[in-house]
Amino acid sequence: WGILLTKVEPVAVGGAFYACFTGKSQQISDMFPGEELRQQMAVKFTNILADLVENVEDPNSLVAKLRILGPMHVKRGVDVSMMGPMGEALLETLSAHIGKDVWTPAV
């Protein structure tokens, strides 16, 4: 995360993630109509991702935060079929912004 933040503004990561994620399927794209909503979600995504990264070594805090996120996503219509594309979009976004010199198979 620290390396990423030296290369790009955090909200740009969120914007790139949503551009990639919504490009994975029409169903996903339809969940985020309009550029304004995508920009708002990009900010939220970046803040949540930073919070999760900061708490990665505190499993209790991490689980508590994830338990809040789950119901929020279900309420919005997210289902398990979207987790694969979400993971792909996240990895593609991080890889593109961190760079091949740092983003290795070990990472």
C-alpha cells in the first residue's frame, strides 16, 4: 500500500478499480450508473481499502470491519458471482499502478 501511494493518488486507485470492475459485466456496470456515483464509490473504496490494509495485522478489527461491509453489499445487490470479477479488477488495478518491478508473483 505504501509503495502504491508513492506512485499515484489514492482516489485514482479507486477510480481505476471501478472502471475495471464495471467493465467486467453489464450487470456490474448497471449497479453504478453515472460518473458521479462512480466517483463517490471510488473515494469510499479507497478509504475502505486503506482502512483494511492498516488493520491487516489486527484480525479482530479486520473481521469487525468486514462484517459491516458484507450486509451493505448484499443490500446493494452484490452477490457471490461478483466476487471473482471484483478480485480480478482489484489485482489488475494494483498491478497497473504499482508496476511490474514491484508487482511480482510473490506479491
